[in-house]
Amino acid sequence: MNIHIPRGTEDLLPEQTKTWQIIEDTLKQLSERYHYHEIRTPMFERTELFQRGVGDTTDIVQKEMYTFTDRGGRSLTLRPEGTASVARSYVQNKMHGNPEQPTKLYYLGPMFRYERPQQGRTRQFTQFGIEAIGSADPAIDAEVIAFAMDCYQDLGLKSLKLVLNSLGDHESREAHRQALVDHFKPHEDELCSDCQMRLEQNPLRLLDCKVDQDHPSMQNAPSILDYLNDYSQQYFNDVKKHLDAMGIDYVVDDALVRGLDYYTHTAFEIMSEADGFGSITTLSGGGRYNGLIQDIGGPEISGIGFALSIERLIMALEAEGINLDSEDELDCYVITMGDEAKFAGSKLVYQLRKAGFIVDQDYLDKKMKTQFKAADRYQASYAIVIGESEVEQGVANIKRLEDGEQKTIAIDEVKAQIEQGL
Ligand code: HAM
């Protein structure tokens, strides 16, 4: 029986990985420009971290985690997201003691969620994310949002929509929570069993329910924006003012609650508006988390961040017809005929690669004509031919494939000649 790849995962083949590398390089360069530094945390953590960090009542924790018991009897979970791990590392490594604050970090790597696979939703996906921890200045909220938009704009994407909301501080959320309970309680029996539980445990999650989204009570549910206290209102206004100053367009949507429990104040998502993008239009999301560090045992320090998945970014590139992949082009293709020539060829290929050129040769004993065809197919700038007689004379024939110009020179001179051009 053939063994297939697990459901919800994918192989990235060489014709795809080039695009991935270009995207990853772009995101790393952007991180440098915004002065964020890379952090790498383990692929699995203690299960408790996500229960406390992401939140016990979220779908991620209740339904989607890959949790297992290791041979030592510990409950571990493959990370479903990066923020909780970064927060854990921040506390454990006492980064709040570093002189430079806020601490600005980025990460890139696979995340795991047991979700129903569909286009744009896989069980292993790759997130690029940033976290700025140690500042509660609305200017850094705007920085994180600007960074998120640049991730797409730097790659040429245009059909983007930035959606913004505020979830307020603890006091505002409590007032909103009570309003939600009062509003939904009379409809409790008409709601799905998950929502009945959410009503008790975390009524905000009701607004995110996919089953009950068309229930009439959803349409006039209390808006968080009506429950923001003065500080939260001012904070939200200042974030918007920074975005206005930067010329970044957004729409405010009070139904944007995000699927993780740690958010306070700013919450945002970037959506693709490209035709043919598919039904899941969210490209990335993020927000402020002022209680998270404390919830996992650290000091009272606030943070903000966002994460995108490269899979959905690539879907957006495809929907907008943007092809990042460059051609597979060689500097030189070395063509040899005969056993002795092969030894000379191996030596030359090695020397040219050491000198920094992109070089390849034939390993299947193909005829000379077929080897020339390979040189054309790889769009080599030069074909370098070494046959038996060339070996005897210690020379090689260099042919510039663009115009057919050629020269026979001492084999030891080839590197210098290629460096100069013919
Ligand atoms: P999230 O909204 O759960 O937030 O995920 C962020 C992004 O990860 C999504 O917008 C989407 O691009 C991608 N994503 C999530 N699940 C999948 C999936 N199954 N398949 C493909 N892509 C997926 C977080 O993870 C937060 N940690 C973001 C954050 C960072 N907030 C503050 N800092």
C-alpha cells in the first residue's frame, strides 16, 4: 500500500520553494527595516501554556490542538500559534530587563491546528509573525499594522482591506460581557450547544460563531464600541490618528473579535479583496494583549503583534496574478565527452562554483547534442566544452550561448575569462 501525506498537510516541491524563499527573504528584510529581531521557540510547548495563553474557551484550545502525552507522562502540544510561545520565552528569559524596550521580535515557522482542511486552511501552516512587547503606546499599534500591510504591499499586492476594532480594556470588556449576557440570555434555547456554553464562559466568542452567525439576535448584538471607557476610547482614537497620519486606510468593524482570548484594545485583520481569492478572505490578524504576559506568570507588561500565513499570502499572489518566481538560470553548463574529459570537467565545475558561479554538468553520459540542449534549457550564459583533444591540449572551448561567440583557451584561464566576459 502506498503511504500518503497526512490530511491537511502539503509537500512543497522545488518549483514552489523558490517562491517561498523569495517571500521569506522579503519578510526578513522588512523585519530589519522595522528593527525586529528573530526569535525561534520550540515546535511544542507544555499544553498549559496554550490553555492559559490562548484561552480555555477558544476553538483553538477546545477543538484544534495536537496534544499528546510524552513518554515521561507530560502533556505537550504542537504550537497552534506563536504569540503564547514568544510571551513564555520573554518571561523565562527575563527580556523585560533588557535595556532596549519595547522588545521587538519576529518568527517564522510551522504551526499546527486540527481544522477541517479546505482551501486556505491546513493542519500544518507556516506563520510569519511579529510581537512588540513592553510598550502601551498607540504609535506601536500603528507600527505593527503598517508592518503587516507592508508584508503584502512589498510583494506587489493591491486588493487589500484593513479591518480595525477595539476590544477595550478589562473594565470595558466586563461591561460589554454583561451586555452580551443580557442580550443573548432570552435566546439561549435557540442557540447551538457551543454558544450555550459560550454564554456562560465567554460570551464574546458568540459573535464569532459560524453556526449561529445568521441568527436574528446576532444582528443587533451589543457593540463593544458602545462600552469603551474613556481610556479605551482615547487609545482607539489615537491608534486611528496615527494610521491617518501615515495615510493607511482602514474600516472599523465592531464585529471583529478575533478567535483568541488574549486580545485587549486594538484588534485587526487584513483581508484580500481579489476576485477568485476563495471563501476564506482573511490574510492575517493581530492585536494588543495587555494581560497575556501576566496570565502566564510574568510581570504586568503589555504587547501587540500579528501573524500571517504564507499559504494564504501565496493564494493572494495567485489571485492577483503576481508571479515572483525567477527562471532557473545557470552561468555555465560544462559539456564533456570521454572519460578523461569528465575528470577535467569535474575539476572545472568545482573551481567555477568556488568562484561563485551557478554551474552544472551532465551526469547521465548524454550525447554532446543533448548536453547542449540541457545548456539551453537551463538558460546558461556559457557552454564550456571539453572533449578528448581539448584534454590533451589542456584547453576548453567557451561558447556564449546568446550570440554563438566562442573561443578556445587554456583550461586554467576559463575562470578568469568568465569573470571578464568573453
Ligand atoms: P490567528 O488569527 O489565529 O492569529 O492566525 C493568524 C493567521 O494565521 C491567519 O490570519 C491566517 O493567515 C493564518 N492561519 C491560521 N490558521 C490557519 C490554517 N489552518 N491554515 C492556514 N493559515 C492559517 C494568531 O495566530 C495570533 N497569534 C496572531 C497574533 C500575533 N496576535 C498577536 N500577535
